[in-house]
Amino acid sequence: MQVAIDLQFALDNPDPALPDEATITTWAHAALSAARHEIDSEITVRFVESAEIQTLNREYRHIDKPTNILSFPFECPPEVQLPLLGDLIICPEVLHREAAEQGKSVTEHCAHLIVHGCLHLLGYDHITDDEAAVMEALETQIVMTLGFADPYLSEKD
């Protein structure tokens, strides 16, 4: 299985702390592999300003504030064969703030968000406690395999 990342930066100022395409591809591949997704896939990862993600969050989730990541699975008609899995929209402003609040590096938190978003693209969710337990266990496994700490460790204390 191969993963292609279409990396987009819609930012007023460049952010040198953000990962490159190769790094994001590694994280996405780890997530899809661990979830036993065996089909070649393309994912758009777009880094945006807080105003853009707030607009999307308001329109699609009815929450009028910026968020860290939004996942938009691509629903391809069965008769069309495209490898597009979906889009991940990430707000670096929220990413940086949350990383600082959680005592993590921006890279570590971004890896977790990419893994989290990829699992959403595959249909995983955390609305119910049972769904959250399954998704968070898989996220933890993947993130730790990538060499980072358990992303939910502070919540388990």
C-alpha cells in the first residue's frame, strides 16, 4: 500500500515548525497500515489560518471556533476508481497552543493529529465511549510505534 500526500500551506507566514511531505507521508502510512487499510491512497493535508478552520468548523460541525484538525472523508461513487481518501485541515495556531499546553513538541502533537485524522478518514470515531476506547487505543499504538509518547497519557493520570 502506498500513500500520496498532497501538502498545502494556506498561511500568511511560513511556519518552519511544520513537518514536510515525507514526514507526513510516514505518519499517514503508519496510521493506514495499523488500521489494515491496504488500498493505495491519496490524502490532502492543508495547513490553514484560524479564520479558515473556524469557518469550516462552523459550517460542518456547527461549532463557531477554531479547532486543531478537521477530517473530510472523500465519498467516491462506486463506479469511479480514485485513490483519494480525503482531506485533513490543520490549524497551526491551535496546534502550537495545544502542544505547549500539553508539554509536547509541535512535531509530536502534529504526528498525533495526522494519525487521528487518518483514522477518521477510515471511519473511526470517538462519539461514544466504546468508539473512543477503540480509536484512542489504536492511536496510542501508532503514535508510540512512530517513537512518540502515549498521546493520552496526561488524561490517564
